[in-house]
Amino acid sequence: MDWYQILFELIDMRSFSNLWFWIVLAVVWSTASHWVIGVPYDMVLRARRQGDQAQVDLEDMVRIMVNRMMYIGQLSGLWLLGFGCFGLTMLGLLAFYYKMEFAQAVFLLAFPLSIVGILSMSTARLIQLEDAKGERLHKRLLRHRLYTQIIGMVAIFVTALWGMYQNMAIGPLGG
């Protein structure tokens, strides 16, 4: 055995036993829960505490992001939905029918994020329909963040369970 083979057996390059995958998982869900429909969550908190100009800034930022999301949804929403479903279906087949571990890792990241994307579009539509301002806007954004965090917790839990199962099934040295 040469030292390359020994090194790559000790430092496993598979997805679920790789530290970088778990770092990416944590960063993705941390970022997803911080940016509520494209607006940083600290901006929502500042507007609730300070009001005045911070509230005006929040409402302007939300209006810009909601209009942007609704425009993209109306212009190419069906195409995006179709390609997204196609991509997730292909990832799901590669992951669980053909048992590709990298595809499993990407699917376990992408599928819950697609649910958050649909939730974001729904929240944006409700904000636009209600013309939400002030406390109602804060409530919508807080609820959206809570749902995103719940989806993230479930996704991390399921990913951790699946990753532990994969690591135990394959073994510590990839055999």
C-alpha cells in the first residue's frame, strides 16, 4: 500500500463522513434562516425596536424584494418550477435508486431548500396582497423565519440520521 491510499482511507472523501459537507449544511441553514425573503433578519429586529427610519427602511427593502420575487414568478415561474422538479427528480433517482452518495447529499440539501423557496413565494404573495406594513409585516416575516427554522431543523435531523446510517453501513475505512 502506498501512503496515498492509506491517507485517503483515513481521511474519508465520501460526502457524509466529510467535515466540509457538515460545515456547508450548517452554513446553508444558518443563511436561510437569516435572510427572510431576501431581507436580513437583523433589519426586522431593528425596525421592531427602533421604529421610525428603521421601519421605513424595512418596508422599502421588503417592497423591493417582494416586487422582484413576484415579477420573476410571473415571468418565468412555471419554467422554474418545471426545471426545479426535473432537477430534484433526477437527483432523487441518482441518490436513492442508483445509490450515489454525493447525489444523496445534494438532494438532502436541495429538497428542503426548495420547500423554503416555495414558502418564500407564498409569503411574498401574502405581503403583496395584504399590503402589509408595521406590525403585520413584522408578524409575517417572523412567521416565515420560524417556518424556515423548523424546516431546517427537520432537514438537519433527517440528514444526520441518513448520514450516520450511510457511515455505519459502509464502515469506517470505506469497505
